[in-house]
Amino acid sequence: MRGFSTIERDAVDAARAAPMLAQVEAWAAVNSGTRNLAGLATMAALLGDAFARLPGEVTLVKPTPVDSVGSDGVVSSLQHGKHLHLVVRPEAPVRMLFTGHMDTVYPIDHAFQSLRWQDDGSLNGPGVADMKGGLAVMLAALTAVEASPAAVRIGYDVVINSDEETGSFSSAALLATAAQGKVAALTYEPALADGTLAGARGGTGNFSIIVRGRSAHAGRNPDDGRNAIVAAADIAVRLAKVRGPRLAVNPARIEGGGPNNVVPDLAILRINFRPATLDEIARAQSHIESAVAMVAAEHDVRIEVHGGFNRPPKPIDAGAARLFELVKGSGSDLGLDIAWKATGGVCDGNNIAAAGVPVVDTMGVRGGAIHSVDEFMIPDSLAERAALSAVTILRIAEGRL
């Protein structure tokens, strides 16, 4: 280890020695798909017990109500699990935010439920990389920092939400509140298998557009009908034409309709936008409004728009660049070559950056094939990344950022 103080060296040794692999195996054995409320409750209890070794009080926060549009056009409240929140030394001179998520993309009835060691030594299993491995890394790093005499200088919040994989709608307010007053944030999404971190990220917006027309007999009196599916398709085509180099548009699904001899009176268009900049969000919103107005008038239908841009783009500004350089320097002293690249994916790092806090959001394990049955974690990266976090945190506590 190059360039380390005694305090940093001790923290690295402590972080590396934490029982992270056993934690990952135990946590990944619990199905915690975003809609599996019982599994999320079990996972929250396990994490609460694990993070209780840190000072401060662990609380489970009720999710903010979230509306959902069903295939029948009915808007109802969507249930979510509770979110874990820990506050440590809020009066400390340096304050940070650490975030992760307990939910996975694999529902309770998904075939992918078990762990398997692969021939290359990696661990295949649901959520091992995204992000139960990252949660173990976070806890190991913070535990090592707490054993250091430098701990008194740093205060922090830990937020582990239950809905990141579906957009963090029920935890967005908690994340925004926890980010206030923080000098920096680390989020524990997985790095790539080679250790590359995510840099700039685009944003995302998801919309459900409800179109209500008028039913009629398709043969006897079709002109009396107002075809909701045709109107929804018209909106989809108009908005698809808005796409450009810095705005991806994906009309993903149209729901509705029925028998061939009935003019459909209901359709729901599901559409996703991926803006690279805030200007592109404004442009997309303007086109949504104009498309809806024109289609409503031309097709004589009623239209309701639900949803929004829940994750703004995350550029690499000056503060984020300094934090990346600090992480890179910490990695270099550990013998790691830390690189990063822009990605089209989104995560809670987008929310944190939007709150004005510099964030590196791929401080978790090295792994890959996430959101698939081939998801894997590289076990050696547990100790490697826990050490990287511990050193980074201590150097931020010293005021190096």
C-alpha cells in the first residue's frame, strides 16, 4: 500500500477483514423484488440488524405514496416496502451521504432464486452485484472508519431504499432530504467487471398517457366512435419523431382494445424518454404537451398524462470531477487503476446530483450481467472495494475534497 497514513492502513486492514461474502450469500438468498413486500420486510430487518453496529439509530421510513396507472386506466396507489435510514453524528464538521437499495428486479415467482459458484470463481445469483454485494462493501467501509480515531470528524446519513429498481418514486423525497448539507455522496451500484466506474449519466422520464375515446360498432356506425388506440398511436408516432442525439424516445407499449367489431374507447400509451441534458427535458415536455393537445383536438378524445422525469441527467461538474479524482487517487495508492465512462443507465446518483451533491455512484463490487440470470459478482472485489471506500471516506474527512 503506497502513500497511506497509519490511520488509513488500519482502516484498509479492517475493511478487508469484514465478513462480506457471508453477508452477500445470506442477503442474496432472500428474494427482495421491488413488489415482494414480505421479502423486502425480511431484507430490511436483516439490514437493520447489520447496520445497527454503527452509531446512530436505524429507522425504517414509510414510503411516500405513489400513483400507478393500471391497464384499465384506473389510477391507484402502488405499495412499496419501507426504506432504511441511519443518521450518524449530524453535528460533525464533515457530512456525507451513503446510499444503496435492497430491492432487486427478480420477483418472487422468477426462476432465478439461487446462488451458484462458477468455474471462473465468480458468484452467480440474484442481486449479488446489484446490489447486495455493494451493501456489504458499504457496511464494511463504514465499520472500518468507525474504528478509526478520525471518525469523530465525519457525520453521515445512510439511505437504503426499497424501490430503486422501479425509479425510487417512493424514496425520492427521503433521498433529497438526506442529501442536504452533504459535502459528497457515495452510492454502491456495481462497477463493471474491469473496475470501470460510471461517470456522466443521462436522465429518464416515464409516462402513462391515458386516451379515452368513444365505443361504437365497427361495422354499423364506426363514425360515431372515437378510436382511442389510433389516437394513442398518433401520439406515439409524433413523440418518436422528437428523438435526437441527446434525447432517446421509446414508445414501449399501447394497452387497450377488445373485439374486432368494437371501436376501442380506451388506450394507455407507456413511453420512456432518456434526456442527456435539462434542456432536452424541457424540449420533451413541450412536445408532450403539444402532441397531446393536437391529438385530442384531431381525434376528439380526452387525454390524461401521468408520470414525469423522475431522474434528471447527471453531468460531471467541477465538484463531481474533484470527487472522482479523489477516488482515483485513493485507488492508485491501493494499486488500482480507476477509470470511468459515461453511461445511459440511471440510478439514485442522478437524484443526489440533482440535489447539488457530488456523487460517485458505482462504488460497489465488480461484476456484470445485472438484471439477468447471468448476474455475477467477483468475490475478490469485496475487500478491494471496501478498502477503496474506507480510504476515500477518511480523505474526505480530512478535507481533501
